[in-house]
Amino acid sequence: PVGREATLECVAGSHRWGATHKPKRFDGTDLYDGDDRVEMPDIDADRSAYRILGWAMEPGDAVAFHFKTVHGAPANTGSTRRRRVFSARWVGDDAVFVD
């Protein structure tokens, strides 16, 4: 089980912002060199400005969301149990891979 305080959070409606945000590593550095995509807004600086969704989770629960949805999870510091997740990306037959 994962309590609400340590679970995945999604910013409702962010997939409609018209941007693909630059991915970052956990330490805040860019995931890809030369990436010129839009910087992620600082959600935590003013959480009240966004509709942030999250749920307490039990083993076997699942969350599905659009790939452009701004999402993340806080560090799992308040629990003695490990948080384990599985992530899959589902795409259509017209998807292409870009290295």
C-alpha cells in the first residue's frame, strides 16, 4: 500500500497545455543534452494554482493518463516499505521511434 502523501500525482488538464515539457533527472538536470523543449513550470512553488490529483493505492491498483500529463511523485521518506511501480506506454499503430 502507498498512502496519498507518497503516491503519484497528476496535474489535471496539463495534457492540454499545448507543450511537451523537457524531461529531467531526479537531481534536476536535463535528461537529454541540447533539448530545447519547454521547461516544466515549478508546480510546487504554488500548488494551489493547479488541480493536483492523487490517490492512496493498494497492490494491484492502476492509474492511466495521457502521456503529456504533468506527473510525478514525492520521495518515499515517510514509510519503512519500498514503493514499487510498473510503467508502460501504450501507443497506436502509427507511432514511430525517434532516437
